[in-house]
Amino acid sequence: MNYTYRLYPNQNQQILMLEWLETCRRLYNHCLRDLKDWMHARKCSVFSCSLNREYIMSPDIPFPSYLEQKRQLTQWKKTNPWYKAVHSQVTQDVVKRMHNTWEAFKARGYGFPRYKKYGQFRSFLFPQFKSNPIDGNYIKLPTFGQVAINVHRPIPEGFKVKGVRIVSRARGTIWYAIVTIQCDVNVPDPIPSGRGIGIDIGLESYLVASNNFRVRPARFFRDLQSQLKSLQRKVSRKKKKSKNWEKAQLKVARLHHKISNSRKNFHFQTSHQLCDQADMIFAEDIDFRVSAKGFLGKQMLDGGFGQFRQLLSWVCWKRGKYFAQVDHKYTSQICPKCSTHTGKKELSQRLHTCPECSYQTTRDHASAEVILNRGLESIVPVDCGERKLSGNGVLSGVLYLDKCRSRNISARVEKPTP
């Protein structure tokens, strides 16, 4: 589990942190360069050479794996004093980070690792601590010494600090410490029980729950877009790489940082509001990256729906609430009361009217009820008279999840015979 704290390094510590980030970036590119050279040297056929370029390398040189480059790191430090100035475990983690990217590329089949440009390497990790480095309002880091930190919440008893990652934000002017803590306990996954709700995420309302709970749409980027436009216009009028250009770029970065923090805080608050209302929460399994490429891309990205769903699952796990994703197909075309397929609706049609049972409500509310029905069907077999879950015991109070749904569920589920 990770705790994020705000760091306040002094000027000398901040300069040293920036130097370490630049050294880690060069080491990352060095490892990637060796890997690409080894691959290019074995691309050409044995009987012909490339007309463009030829990478000549001995066939006895092994593949630059993580262990091989970790072994070569000691030799690189003898010829490069920059690598030697950085903590040894930090440089080893940079090599591991590059190979983790390489392994992820091989697993997904696309997205070959790219070189890090200046300013793109924004964090480094201290992976090991013998004792708790936080003492009061200071954290003791190797080489840096005592660094001021805002411990807004204490580390719980029984947890040990395993590592600390130093993160740079807003062009190296805002710093955070991500403290990884660990405790030798086994936390079971939440069991589905109690009252459940389904949520439908959209643009007219940020979300609508099956109990008709609504959240107003988020406008973090759009409300500050005019201010951001003004700052970016000032950047374009400055001479590139000059002092005034750097100051103008810093204002833009800080405004983006403010927008990001406001959006994340809104996601956490909304997640806790949902957890206060139910014990089970169901959401759609939509790939929001696809919808963000349409004509409503700005509104979709401003809402940050993917981040919200990820944080919602984390908050549910932390508070012992059950969270699951259901199939998103045809949720706006099915009646939640009689399961009749009502046909495709245009985006301008915001009401749901069933031609069979005459059930009428808003479109988003009907979709949320369909999501709740699918979520309950995924964990509770309809033909099970004892209302038992597979391996999780008896679901308590499933017939009383919501007054407006009790009649519908009772009609579909056969009651057990005495």
C-alpha cells in the first residue's frame, strides 16, 4: 500500500534531485541503446548486408538482459562519474525499470520502448530501508539527509516502510514522496452482500445511480480553459529556452497540476459518497479511450472516467465494499422492469418509455437499473431457491435492496418451499 506525502526540499536538495533525475534518464537511454544495438546487429541476413547501415557486433556478446546490464553497471560507473554520484540501489532500479518496460512490450506485442527526452524522467526509487525513515516532519533519505515532509496522516501501527519513490511535478518545482508500506496480514476480498447500486457514467450528469443519486458534471479543465489559453499565449511570445520562457512554462505546468489534483479529489469524494450508500457497486466495463476520440473527446477527458472507475474500485476494497464491472452493451435499450428491448435511442432522447409495461424514467436512471440487474445476476443464480452465492455464503437482504425493485426481483425469483 502506498501513502503519498508532499515534500519541501531546500534549494540544494532540489538541485541534487534534478541532477539525479537527469542521470537516471541518461542511464535509462544507455540501457535501451545497448538493447537496440544488439537487436540491430542480428537483423541482417547471413548472406547479405543492409544498404543503409550495418551494426557490427561480435556474436559472442550475450543478450543485454537485466542481470547482464546490472553486472555491467559497475563497469559503467568507473568510466562515467555521473552514474557513480547516484545511489547504487537507485541506478539498479533504473535498469530494472527499463527491462520492465521491455517485458511489457513483449507481452502486449506493440509499443516498443522509446528514449526519454529531457524532463521526461520524473521519479527515482529508494527500494530498501532498514527502519522507518520518517521522524516527525522530516524524512531521512540517503545522500539528501533530512528533507521536510508534510505527514498529513501517520503510518499505521504494524506497517513497515519498504521503499520511497521521489516524484517531481510541475517542471521540478513540486515534489512528492510515495511511501510503500507493508504488513504481513492477509486481507480477503470483499464478499457481495447487503444493498447494491448500479451507476451509469455520462456527460449530462457525471453519474446516475440506480437509487436516483445524481452527481453534477465535472468541468475542471473547461472552467480554467480560458486562463490556460492566456498563459499559453504568453509562452508563445517568449524566446524559447530563455528565463522568461521558463517562468511562463512553469505557470502553465502549475495550472495543469491544479486541474489534475482537483479532478482526483473529486473522484475520491464521489467514490466515498457511493460507498456510504451501498455495500455493492456495479459499473460498466466501457473502454473510455475509444469514446475519448470522438467529437466529445474534450468532455470525456475532462471527466477522467477511467481514473474514476479505478479509484472507485480501490475505495471499495479499502472500505470493504464489493465492486464489479458488468457488460455495457445495450444498457440504454433494455427496460429494467420487464427486460424488453426498446430499440436504439438517439443521444437527444433522454427519457426511457417502455412500450410493454409503460415504465417511464430518465434514460440514465434506466441504464443504472439495468447495470444493477446485471450485476446481481452475475453473482446470484436466478434458479437458486436458497439465494446462495458460489462459495461466498448466503446473500443477506437481496430481496430488500430497493423498494422500487423488490416487486420485480420477487417476480423473477422463485421463493423456497418450506
